[in-house]
Amino acid sequence: MTDLAFLLEIGTEEIPDWMIPPALEDLRTSFQRLVEERGVAGDGLAIQVDATPRRLVLRAGPLAERQPDREEWVLGPPRSAAFRDGQPTPAAEGFARKMGVAVTDLVVRETPRGEYVACRRVTPGRPTRDILAEALPDLILGIHFPKTMYWTGKGGPRFIRPIRWLVALLGDEIVPFELAGVRSGNHTRGHRLLGSDRIPVTLATYSDQLRQNYVLVSAEERRRKIEEGIEKLLAGTGLRLRPDRALLDTLVYLTEYPTPILGSFDREFLSLPEEVLVTVMRHHQKYFSVEDAEGRLAPFFIAVMNTDADPEGLVRQGNERVLQARFTDARFFWEVDQQKKLEDRVPMLAQVTYQAKLGTYLDKAHRMVRLGRRLARMLKADPRPVERAALLAKCDLTTEMVKEFTELQGIMGGLYARRQGEPEEVWRAIYEHYRPESMEDAIPGTLTGCLVSLADKLDALQGCFRVGLIPSGSRDPFALRRAAQGVVRILVEARLPLPLRRLLGKDQALIEFFEDRLRYYFREVRGFAYDEVNAVLAAGWDDLTDLESRLEALRQVRPTENFEPLAVSFKRIKNILRQANWPATPDSACQVREEKLEAGPEKELWGAFQRVRREVRRRRRNKEYREALEAIASLRPAVDQFFDKVLVNAPDPEIRQNRLNLLSHLLSEFSSIADFSEIVTRQEEK
Amino acid sequence: MYTFQDILMRLKQYWAERGCIVQEPYDVEVGAGTMCPETFLRVLGPQPYRVAYIQPSRRPADGRYGENPNRLYKHWQLQVILKPSPEDIQEQYLDSLRAIGIDLRKHDIKFEEDNWESPTLGAWGIGWQVMLDGLEITQFTYFQQCGGLDLDVVPVELTYGMERLAAFLQNKSSVYDIEWAPGITYGQVRRADELQFSVYNFELADVPTLWRLFELHEGECRRLLDAWPQYPDKRRFPLLAAYDQVLKCSHLFNLLDSRGALSVTERAAVIGRVRKLAVGVAEAWLEQLRLEEAA
């Protein structure tokens, strides 16, 4: 049987760039599942996916030419009913007829229910081509996209954009199917303007033929072409590219044959803030910015065309004219906005709704001022700059610049505040108060900035949770996950010892929401083990810097010899207390009565407990968590001895109660840094 | 070089050759060509239709007193509706650019995601903005819903921004320098219009009067929609007249907005009121179409 390679090209109208990479992964996974389930995946099956805006491509191999034949035994009547006196009965003859074999071909098989007449049936495997032809339409339409459309009429297939052609080849043969009125075949289409629109391809020639028709199927190749093109454009000019990975990704999936060009703009626009110029270029025109040798923004830009060249410079001139118009607008906004100071815009915030149930931005600004002040006082910092920045932070929402270029919110406020003579502490706090906007983004660079940002985000979280706007699944319209993640990062990374839990109040849903964010942050971003994070969270949390110190200590102590065995013992204690229905946190009625302790391991454990308790309390006060945990771990021999030699469930109820009290003290006293019973020990993993 | 009017005529000619009826602009103020009955109502129901028309579109808040080189209170759209959308619609569209003298081989064309939505009309679609050398020249949309109803047949809507296209073709950095007809500029034809309407829209329009007018038109539309269910001979019922009232409301809403008379909450509420009327007309219109069919 021969192994075959497979090519699928879904030819579409332009797919939004950002949707392509996840769609390709989805295509790969569902194809792999298909061929594995149907048993046609060859040894060392490799699946490669590629795409341009107009095509999703999957190449896979080796695939078997057909499924393996399937052999099975079909059971007929019991032997006793099939043969009488060695002669076949009508029952046996009927079964043989049904199976299309002679009676003599039937055999007797032993089954758990006794002996039965049976017949071997071979189901021939189906050709892979048929399997694919049947499965591909649903597989293609099943590719997940965030938003789909229909185009052939109501009730018709849905996809991200209309499907216009299909190439499906298994070896040399077309895999025939029809989807949305399009029949699969072996003809692809080249670049819209530079290539042919009907190109017969084979598996071997596919990429090259497309390349000759100005389509680079590989995203990597397009990326290289852009990067190398830019390098060539800038060589010898003294200019440097400002790298922008996200923009590069966009352009890679917005083009089939990318070619960068260098354009320029009037130097006089450099008097506008760089942030404005870069935003206009990046977000609105998808241009790269360029800087001079000193790192200053240069009056040039790089645009990426979806064509091979611009010999007459028409494309460059066109782009330059568009940018000129955009910058002219921006300059107009910049000048108009200066006519009214941020301070005078505060009352205008009453006209801007924050959220219907949460009032206007003026209400929000006042809440931010109050919360900012509270945070500053908690840290014994000067509250005045925080109050000032919080009051002005949202005023830029009323400026023309931010109405036009919403990405500049915060940044514009900061720039206007600087021009209007606000102190650096204040204008920088305004400028940076939306940070961090992603996991990679920096947190605000000043304490004032951090506090304004915290006030903004905590207000959003508390307000939204209070009125029931709680994120669920992928729905998070107010970006509350990002806000909470920002709070966590600021508190931990700026090392602000603020009582987060106290600040959150009694909202249980919000507290759990934060616990999820904390787990995510410490595990995925900081690389702590999940059980360490659970153990520390279970011991209680409020100040995140303290939480982090405890985690660090736990990570350090964990590999030491006594730690995990002690964790096992703590789990045992917890179980014993639970079974005895004994309080895990001892109250005043749970005093240990020394006179009731038995000499030997029990007294020794009590002695060790008291000694270690003194040390742990002192260490914990000084936040010397590693030393505290080490001290706790040193209890291991005493605990082991105790469990070895002492029966907790003593016949004398007083002695039993006393022992349970001892264990309960031990557990609660030493679970305040981390709850060891959350630790998954190596022993358990096995 | 083609003048502004040459370009308009050539594009109309181009689409006429591809089976479009060439209509004239609708005679009620609209914010976009989509709002004209030739689009909004024609896309409903299963009947095929092809139409092209120029529609001067009024957006009071975009006025700049005739001073900004790129922003206009009223701009000219060429609106093309092909229902159902032909399979080679992108190629046909690109050919229309060739028909007005654009050598695509020398330019950069991109179709960039841009889904269109009109909350006031309960309408949305999927598509792109077509970028020519970094300039958005056309909104290209496959309609999915109109008046809150899933469409039976998917039409494509092409909306060309004519001033931008003309400025591009004539290499002008201000729309006012566009040559409208030989020796006559866009500015000569339109600047007074832009200035005076900016003054009215931003400064002199009387807000209580606008509110009164809005309520009168809304009331008239509602009166008609309320009469619709009992009206004996539905085929002659004036739904088109009711729809004119929707358009009046929509324009008055835009004027109120440009006068800064709407808070954000009010804005959403007024959009909801207009939308309700539009949806009411669309639903009744579909029913009327079915009765037409049956007759």
C-alpha cells in the first residue's frame, strides 16, 4: 500500500489578519483528529499549515491510501441450536445465508456465554480519498472564527468570508467534494493583480507556482521579505526601524506578496508629540516608525504594500498624502485642545457616561480621588499628587484628540497636563494610569502613577461586580480580567504592601475572581508550582508582597529533606481532626493540659512545639519566612516519633481530647505561612 | 484627467453596464446612501435587485465650516447594491476602479477588515474598507441583517467616497481643489454650503425646535405603524411614507447630536427610538412584499 501526501487550499476573500493564526491551529487539530480516528494517518504523520489573507492551506503526509480492512467475528446461534446430531439445523443454515457463506465455513467459538457458531467477516477499509471527500466540507465549516457570515442566502453555510475556490489533492488525484456551490479541484489562484487566476497545481509544484504568481504561501517567508526589505531601504540612510512585532504580524497576514517602501513627511509635524505621530502611523495607517541615530523620531515611515514594486513612486506619494492629511487633523486637535485646560474640563465629565449604573466619569473621578487618597495614606505617602492626578486622569476623554484617536487616552491627558504646568509627578501619573495594558506592558513608573492606576482599576472592578457586570467565559466587555491582572502586577512588582483583600471588601465573587488572577500570575507568569500557590493562598492573603515572600520561602524550603514528610504528617493531622470532628483552629476550650501529657514522644512533641512556636512567631514577625518554615520543618522527627509511638485515640477520653488539642494547636500555629496540606508530595504523585 | 463629474458619470455608466438601474439621489436628508429606500427596503425579501446611485450624505457633526481640507458636512457617496452578490464581485469592483483610470498595477490595494453596523437601522454586515495606497476609498459590505431581520438573499453594498476618490485621482490635497467640471472647483460649488450649514448645525439650530420636530415625525411614523395592522387593503398602505418619517427622525437626531444637545444616555435612548421605527417599517414592508408576491 502506498503512502500519499495531501494538499488542501481553501480559497477565500480576504480573511481578517488577526483571525488567521488561531484558525490554522484549529484546522490542523481537526484534520489530525480526523485522519487518526479513521485510521489513515501514516507513520510519522506531519501536518503543515500556512495561510495568506486569501487562502488557508494544509499539507499533510504520509496518509495511507485506504483504511486497513477490519476483521471481526459475527456470532450466530448457540452451538446447541445450530447443530443437531452433527447436522446443521435451519438456524445454522439461515445464519450462513445471511453472512453469505457456506454452512461448512461456520466455526464454533468459545464465548463467556458458552459456545456459539460464528463467522469471520472482513470489512474492507475505505479509500482515504472517499473519507476525505465526505469529511472535508464539515471540517472546513467547523473551523472556529470569532465572527462568521453567510453569503449564499439565508440558511446557507457560514464561514469567515465567502469561499471562492478549493484545491484538494491526495497524491495526484483530486479529492472531490462541493462546498457552498464550489467544487474542489486542482486550480489555485495567484495574486489578485499580479498573478493568474487559474493555475493548475500539483503537490510538488504548489508553493513554487504560487511564488511565480506573486503569492508567498509561507508566513515566515513573507516576514523575512518584509524585514529584509526594510533593512535594504534603511541601509546607508542613518535611519533605524522602530521594531513593532504586533504590526509586523498584522502586515504578514494582510499581504500575499509584501514589499516595504520608505516614505517621508513634513519635518514641521515633528513639533507634535511623538506619541501622537506614532499612534497615527501605527494604528491608523499601519506604518512602521523610523528613528535617527540618536533615537529621535525621524520624519519618515515605512509602509508595506501588497505588490512587488512602486517604480513610479505613486504608492509612496499616495501614502504620504494620506499621512499628511491625518497629521494635519492631529495638529488641529492638538491646538484646539490646548484652548481649554484639563482642570476646566472636570465639569464636562458629567456629560460622559462611564456606565449606565455606575454614573458619569465625573462620579468616577471623584471615587478615584477618594480611593487614591486612602491608598496613599495606607502607605504613608503624600496624598496630594495622587488626588490631583486622579481628578484630572479622565479629562482627556473630552478632548478632540482622544475622541479621534482613542488609543491615546491617558497619554494625551499626561501630555496636556505637562504643557499646562502640572508637576512631573502628576502628569506622569496621568500619562501612565492605564498601564499595564497587557502582560508584557510595563507598570506605571512612579508611586503616584501606581496609586492612580490602582484606584482606576479597583473602582472599575468593585463597581462592575456590584452591579452584576461579572465576566463569564470569553465575555469580558469591560476588560476586568486585565484590570485585575494589572492590580496584581502593580502590587507585586512595585512592592506595595497594601491590604488588597481588605480593599476588596466582602464581595465573595470579586475575592474569588482575584484568587484566580493570583493563581494565574504566580503560576504562569512567575513559574511557581500550582500546589505551592494553593498552599500559600489557603493560609490566607491580603498584602501581596507578603504573599510573594511566603511563596519564595516555600519554594526554597520545599526541596529540603524534612519538608515533604512533614507535609504528609500535617495532612494526617488534618484528617484526624476532621474525623474526630475537632476544631482545626483551636478555641479557648482547646487548651492543652500539660499534666495530662504522657512522658516520652508526646511530652517531647509538646516541648518541641513550644520551642518552635516561639521561634516561628519571632521569625514571622520579622517576615523571615524561610527561617520560619525551616523551623517548622525541624519538627519532623518529633512528629514522626509521636505518630509512631502514641495512639491519638486513647481509651481515656480526657487523654484523647488533650491529644487532639495538641494536634489542633500544632496545625493552626504552623499553617499561617502556607497550608502544608495543599502540598502534593512526590509520594502522592506516584 | 477626469473631473469630479466625469468620475461620477463613469462609475454610474460602469455599473449600468453590469445590470444596475441608475437611480437619482433620494430627496430626503440621509446620513448615508444605505438609508435610502433603494437600499434599506430593497435588500429585504427574496427579489433580486441591482441599483447604483449617487447620494449626497449629510453628517452635521463632521462639518468644519469649509476650512478642513478633508472633512465635510455633506459628502457624495456612490452607492451600489447587487442583490444577490455575484461571485466575482471583488473583481467587478476592481474593474470599476480601472474604469475611472486607476492603473491598479501601479498601486497598492488592500481589503482590510471593517464590519459595518448601523444601530439606528438595526442593520449590520461583514466586509472591508478598501485601501488604495493607504487611503480608504470604499466600504465593501455583505449585508447580513437589516431592520433587525436576517436577509433572505445576501446583497453586497459598495459605498465609494467620491471626494476622496476624486482628490486621489486628481492629486489634490484638499477636497475643495477638486475640479468638479472643467474650470470649476468643488470649493466654488460647495464651500458656501459647508460654511452655512456648519454655522446652523453647530450654532444656530434651535434645540427645542429640533426636539419638537423629532417628536412630530416620530409621532407621524408611529401613527402610521399603529394603523397598519387594521388597514384593509395592505398593498396600498403607505409604508414608504412612514419610512420617510424615519429618515427625518434620523437626520434630526444627527442635528441634535451636533448641537451637543444629547448626553450619552439620551443618545442611546434616541437611537433606540429611531431603531424601533425602522424595525417596524422593515417588518411591515416584508409582509407587504409577501402579499404582493401572493397577488
